[in-house]
Amino acid sequence: MPRRADRNPAAWAAAAPLDLGISNADLAWLDGVGAAPPAAVPSCLVPAITQRVCRCPSVRRRGVQTDGFCACTFPGFDCKCECSQGRAAWCECCRVLPVPEMDEAERASLGEAARELERDRKRNSGIPPEDWSALGLRGEVAQRLAKMGLDAKAARYASCMRFGFAAECWENPIHKFHVPWRCGLRFCPQCSPGIIVELMAKYNPRILAFLRQEPVRPGWTLAQLTFTQRATGEAFGPEDARRFNQRLRKFFKLLRKRELFQRPVSAEGIKQSGLLWVDEVGFEKRGRRRDRVGGGRNLHAHGIYYGPLIDWPRARDLWRELSGATGFHVKQLRGWNLRAQDDARWEKELSKSLFYCLKYTGKVPAVTAERIAELEAAFNGVRRVHACGRFYRLPVAAPSASATPPCPECGATLMVSTLRRPIGDLPGRNLFEVARERGREKVFMGGP
């Protein structure tokens, strides 16, 4: 059965002539002697030998530097290639090669190397709980999350931006950076701004593409909706958030079923309507009103609606029937009525309105550790962005060819390590900070 060769790239390349029957002369093209690999080198091994990056088709993060390890062997990557099943003599992603049987000493050495790798992984898995008290507000939030039973989220929150991955330019090795590791929690001040960018990139092009293909329908609108309910000032949990979202789904369903519109609509036309909304809570502290009844715990939603013009009085009564509150507001986007005249101003207004709805996912409406932990627990296992009707499961745009960012200095491909290390042990500066600086230079200095 094939075994994994030495994970060190240099040792692996040196072992290739022995394992595959390729002479050193045939590998001279690696040093630039030959313009192309000779026939003795299998074409399927050329990318693995020359680039030493993971090429596994089941791994989405292609072009990730592996530091001698294939990315598909790490937790979180599910390799479905034949080598993982032991049915191939080699694999260009996992670098499985037919090596001779090992003796006891070699087997013991390999086992010790694997154990050392596991110990290293545990050392760099995160900040231990006993050190959280020294992290200030972040450590206090992590402790509160742990007391609520959210141990995994607590560990991620405490370790956010304190670990990272080494990054090196493929063409210019002197360009070295590090990519900080982010916890990804929705109420983390470091991670929440990036959530807006991801959500806008996900929904804005899909909704625009769908509406551009829609014909001009008289009596239809593209509007921004707001749903509110009475705030009691008490903390709410995941069940309360789920109940609120169920009311919104039921509202949209009954809106179409009872035809609460300003004019009659065909059954086929109603099916083309859609609604997307975002759950939001109020800010813990506001400068204008310090003493509020709800204390910022007012769960509400902002959304985008496409469909027939709504009969507002009857729709308001429907929302009061479902939630006991009359907070239902409709605002049509500017420029929508001019769509029949090929006026594209509605597209800009849609993007602005969608950003208005999604921007609340990037604002942490809390300043104390107690409220941050409370909000994380309240939305634990609950989505904040929801879609119904035609906005549900819109076609996805084709993914980009590479998920790795380019080098901010020269634009070449970056190799990003998959081994997490403390920020202090990583070379170079923060990749995103350097990219922002170079972007400002291009804007203010007129660079290319």
C-alpha cells in the first residue's frame, strides 16, 4: 500500500527519483536546465513537483502553501481523492508515494514526528482559559461565553487576531507577510466589519441579476420594509429570535395568500415576489436617549421586498395580528418607477438599501462584556439574514479561480501557510494593512 513520503518538500523531491524511477538528470529541468519536463516525469506530477501546492479537486482553497504538508490532510479539509482510500500509487495533492517498508527505527521516528506535530498543533490552537483574565474585555467576554456553555465560541473569541498564518510571495520571496486568524463571531468588533463585505458580495449581485431579468410589471414595487415589535427590556434567547423570524415568514406567506395588495395579481405573478430581511437589535448605549424602556434589547428587522404594491393598512393589521405590534413601515426605492424608461438609478438605490439593511451585521451594538456575550448566546444557531420567495436560493455566480489574495507589493500569487502560529512568531507585516496602504498610495499618488 502506498505510504506518505517525507513531508519536507526538499526531501520529497529528492526521494522522487528513488520512488518513481526518475533519474537525477531527468529532474534537472527543475533548476532551469530544461525548458520542459522530460517524458520520464509523469505529467500529473509536474504541478506537485514544481509548485508544491495542494491541487486536490475537493479542496476549495486552491493554491495554498502547505509547508511540506498537503492542505487536505488538515482538520476542516475533506479529501475525497483516491490516495486517501489507498487505491493510488501516488497523489499530486497528498504526495503519496510508494516507499519501501520501514524498519522499527524509521517507524518510531515517524511516530515521534507525528506526535510532535500534534503537540505543536495544540500549543497553537488558542489561548488557554487560565490566561483569559489578562485579555481585558475580550477575556471577560470569553469567560462569560464559557459559563453559558459556549466553550468553542469562547476559545475562538479569546484567540481572535492573536494567531495567524505566514504568507510569502511566489515570485519574490523577500515579500513576506502574515494573515491574522479571525474568530468569525458575529459580535466580534474585529470580525463583524468583514461580515458586511461577505454578505454584500453574496446577495447584491444575485438580486441585481434576478431583477434585471424580470419584465416591467405595472403595479409592482421594490421597497424597503421595517418590522418592529414591543421591547420588554428583558434579554432574549435563540428561541425568541427563531419565533420572530417565523412570524416574518408567516407574514410573507399570508401576505401573498390573502393578496393584501393594492390591485389584483395573478397567482403566477405572486410567485415572482421575494423578501429578504436582516435581524437587528438596538444599541446598548445611545448619546441622545440614555434611559430607554427596552434598553437596546428591541429585536426588529430591516428588509428588501419585491412584489405587488402592498395595501399598507391591511398589511399593518396582519403584522399586529402576528406580533401584537403595529411597527410595519414601507418605503419604495427611488428610481423604481423609471425602470420602464431604461433608467438604471434603481440599481444604485438597491445597493444602498441592501447595504443599509446588512450594515447592522457589522456594527456591534454593545459595549459591555455582559451584553456582547448575551447577544452571542441569543443568536447561537440562528441566522441573522433570511430570504423568502424568489429571493430564496438565487443562482450563485461562478467562483473566482483563486481564493488567495495577490501580493500587495508586486501582484504575484501568494503562498499562505496552513500552519497557525502566534502573531509574534510570524514574519512580515499584516497582509491586509499593507494592502490598504498600497491602495491609498494608488489613490493619492496616482499610481497604477
